[in-house]
Amino acid sequence: RVIVHKIGGKKVPREGATVKGVINWDRRYALMKAHTATHIVNGAARRVLGQHVWQFGTQKGVESSRLDISHYRRLTREEVQKIEALANEAVFKGMPVETMWLPRSEAESQYGFRLYQGGAVPGKEIRVVKVGDWEVEACAGTHVRNTGEIGFIKIIHSERIQDGVERLVYAVGIQALKAVQKNEELLWRVSEILNAPLEKLDKTAEKLVKELKEAKAERRKLVEKLARQAVVGVGAEKGVEVVREIGGVRLVTRDFKDEINVDVMVQTANEIIKRDDAAVAVFYGSDGKTARIMVMAGKKAVEKGVNAAEIVREASAIVGGGGGGRPNFAQGGGTRPEKLKEALEKIEEVLRKQIGG
């Protein structure tokens, strides 16, 4: 058996020369822990999820590693926690990790084809890594001699990377501790932001989410009320509205000045379209630094040839920006609000071309 080491650098030793090799032991030991942990997590996943679980791919790293396994659905939080707990039981037992070379037929007869979790292995003899009574795999990697050396395994998260394949990302040893500490730091920060003790974070968060939903509902009602009022002219004193007929389409333009509230603009336009589906609402405004343009067209207006997206694109280009959307709704803007008057002239020009008015 020959172990081949690939070396870097320009100096290539002569044939027959004796070479002294030096490795980065800290990195090597971290990868040894991660590799043995991969076997352990794989065994734990099979015990929790079922015998159908098969290793689909792995990547070992110093800070974190990943194991891809076959499974027919998304892993639940409870399943991930069970896998993590079982994996750490195997670590804490301090089981011996043995490596041995066996004739292929003997290895297959003794351990079955589950040996080939990492794929097919060439040769008449194969290297087998046995982690106590926990897991056995054909493997050429470096491993610790005892599972206790790993210290601790922390599953950081899981994700579905493709149909039928789940990915487990985990850290081992000191990196696992760092992962736990990072999560704790996030919890403490949230605790400080919400001004709530850790043990009450869930209840506090639930209360805040409920209050936010209620506030959004109230805001939506207010926006709808303001939109209705704006349509009938109540509360629109600060804006300048112009209505004109162009080729059977009613063009409604309104300057929202510096009070650019997209929700109010959209709801107001919706109210106008509800009352007249041959209408085209053109709303705009500026905060002095940027310009905002929104166009909404009713069903009949679109049937006549109106395309809001085209209108917004051409108008936004004039104010030094861009925009887009659909034939019945589009929005955009730019950084040259002083060009809004010119943009409005372009809007009417494009509209007339679209409907032939």
C-alpha cells in the first residue's frame, strides 16, 4: 500500500530522495474530528429517519461541515434535534474508532453494501472505518481514535438542496461551542431590543406580531379611507388634480408634491379605476431629491391600447431614472425632479400615440 502526498512549490525532490513532511496539525486534527463526526451524524440520521437514508455527499471543513442525505421530505425541527442528540450520545460514549484493510468480499459479507456510503471503492482490498457499534463505512480519510475526542457536535441548520436530498450543516469541537455562543449572542441582542428576559422572548414576540398585524389592518383601513376621500376631493387640497378626455380615455393626473405615500397613491388610483375603468391615473411627486411616477390604467383603457409600463419607462428616463411594470400598472422615478413637468408632457404624448387620440 502506498500513500501519495501532493506537494506545492517549485522545488521538486529527486527520485530516491528522502523528504521530511510537515503538516498543519491543528487543521488536520480539526478535519479528523469533522470526518469522524460525519460518520456519526450519518448513523444518527439513519436511526431517526429510517434505513432508507443514504449519504448523498459530504464536505468537511475546519469551521463547519455538511452532510447531504437522501430523504423523501423536509426535515422537521424535532427530527434535527433528535439527530443531534443521538450523535452526541455517540460522542460522549467515547467509542473506539478502528481502521482496517479487508478483502472486499469479506468486508461486504461482514458489513453489507452500506459500506459504500461515500460511493464505490476500487481495489480487491478496501479500507474500512468502524466507529464502535455505531457506523461502518469504506473510507480513506483521516479520523480520530476515539469519538470522545470530537467533544461536541452542533447542527447549525438543515436545508433542502434538491428533491429528495436534505443537507445537514454542523460544527464540531470548539467550533460547535462558537456556534452555540453565536446563537446565544443573537438571543441576548433580541432580548435587549425587545426589553424582555430570555425566558419570555417567545411570548413577547407573539404579542408584538399580533400588535403589528392589528396596526397594519388599521393602517390599511386608514389608507383606503384617505383614498376614497381623495377621489371625491376631500382632503386633496394639497394636491393639484387635472382631468381631461383623450380619445375616449379619461386621464387623471395628480401632484402629491412631497407627500409621496405609495400605499395612498395606489389605493387612490384603485378607487378611480373602480369608478371608471376607462380611466388612466397618473400620480407623481417629489421630495426635492427624487421624483416618483405611478400610472394605473383601467380595463377599458388597456383595451384601447394604453400600456402603463411603456408610459412609465419613457417618463422615468426624462427624470433620470427608470421603471416598469404591467400594461395596467407601473411605477418608476429618477433623481431629476426638476424635469417632472417635461415628463408629464411626455406621458400625454405617449398616451395619445397609444390610443391614437
